[in-house]
Amino acid sequence: MAFLACGDSESKEVALTPAEKPLNVFYVRTSPVTTSGLNDVIHVTGVIQSDTEAKPSFKTGGVIARTYVKEGDYVKKGQLLAQLDMTEIEAQANQAKLALEKAKRDLQRVENLYRDSIATLEQWQNASTAVDMANKSLQIAEFNVAYSQIHSPVEGKVISQLMEEGEITGPGVPVYYIMGVKQTDWKLVAGLTDKNWGKIKKGEKAKVTLDAYPGLVMECEVKRLSDVANPLSGTLDVELSIPSKDKRIAAGMLAHVEIIPSIQSEYTIIPVEALVSSNGRTGIVYIPKDGKAEKRTIQIQQFHGERVAIQSGLEGVTEVITAGSGFLEDGDAISVEK
């Protein structure tokens, strides 16, 4: 409302039209939107595993007579772990020896008869074959004797004893689960999407943190990339070396990984002060459009110092509002200060 003075000192109230009312204009500054190539940091969660694992078993079946280590024991490569009851196995070996001796005697008799033209060539050949077969049977029996014991194929710790003394085991049935626990045995396995897997290569650097040790950042590198997708998750595994740095590491621990690929990607870049708010990968900015502030929701790729790489939300935009953006609402009138 406005008041106009009259000559007779009377005042008169005059209403202004909406077009005559002054607008509430916000004065802002802007910064240009640019594009730049950035190392696209890949964030992923992985699991600590041992690169050295073994599940030793007997070559043949039988009754387990002795076990020499238990869960929690450390074993060396080649150390004796368990022994089968040898009663049946040795009897089979002795039986094979006797069969070989008989086959040799039979061959000798046939050879004598063959020289006297009493035995035929076929009989001599059959006797010779019988000796060869008996000899092979003895080799098999002696091999089973030799493998009636289990020796550790790796150096590590007995994580689990799967069978006990007195139990009957079969060929290839694991008796122990052994895992390497040296510093050089640990590895980190993480699943990547096809897009991220294609960005990295062997030898690239990564930063790893563990929930068990807050503040500890381990410098690692990619040592192996899987060539086959995990059938359960559909991701492609990447393996990283993981130095323990005198910290206790256990299989199954979760690790947070930042892999820095050498291949750069082109992104839209804005100053960090243009962000009015952000929540994870989503942010809010304002852009000038036809004298007004227009609110835009953007998808954030990563923060890079004082700059922000944007995945989407600013297509076709050349500048964003920086100074004064925190006071704006969508549609506010603005004046851009140069």
C-alpha cells in the first residue's frame, strides 16, 4: 500500500498493481561448468582370504588309525598328519607280491616247455603277460601303502580337523583344512562390475582400510584379475596383495578398497561451493536460467579436491551458481554479479 499527500493535508490510500510491486532479487555469482579427465576412483568392499589353502586326504580308503595334529596347530610342509590302519593295505601288498612270484614261476615253466616244443607260442605269450600284470598290481599296492599316510602339502595353520581317529574314510575325502597365515599368504578379493573391471589392470595401486584397525591405511596393488565372472554374484573378481604391517589378519575380515585406475574418464566438473547439499552420490545445485534460479539434482561421481566430478544432471549447462546459492529456492529471481 502507498499513501499520497493532498493539498488539504488529507491522506489517501492508493493500491499498487502486482506489476508495480518491487521484486525480491537475489544477487549471486556463477562459475563455468568445465570438462576434465579424472582418475575414476573405484570404491568396493572385499574379503580377506588366504592365498595358501589345502584339504589333504588319503589316496585310498580305510580306517584312520592315528592323527598327529589338531585344530589350531601350526604345521610345516611335508609334516605327517595322519595314518591309516595298515592291516588290510599291507595284506593287499603281500598278496600282490605272492601273485608276482607265482606268475614268474609259471613263466619259467612255460619257457622250458616252449624250448622243448611242448608249449605253444601263445602259452608263452600269455605267461609273459601274466607276469607284467602281476608286476603292475604290486606297484599299485605299494603305491597305496606309501599313500596310506597324509603329509601336509603346505605350511600353515590347521583350521579344522574334519575326521577323527577310528573313522572310516574314503579316497579323496578331506581330513584336515589347512590355511597359510604368513604375511605373504594374505590376499584381498573383491567383486567388480564389468565397467569397473575394464578400467583397471594388474599392478595398479589401491588403498585398503579394515574395520578392525581404524585409521590404518594399507597401500596395496592389483595382482590378479579374474577372467571368469562369479556365477553367484555376476561380478568379476580382482585380487590385491595385502601386507599385514604387523597387524593380526584373519580370513573373512571385511576391507574397504579404493582402486585408482590409470585410465582417465571425462567428467563434467563444477566447484565444490556450487553444491547446496549432498547425500551420498546425489547433490543439489542451482543454475541461472532466464533471470531465475533453477534447481537441479545431480549425480556425483567423486570429489576431487575443490572440484566435483558429475555423472549426470547438468547436460547442456554452461554455468552454475556459487556465491549466494545457499539462500535460493527454485524459481527465485536473481541478478548475476560480474
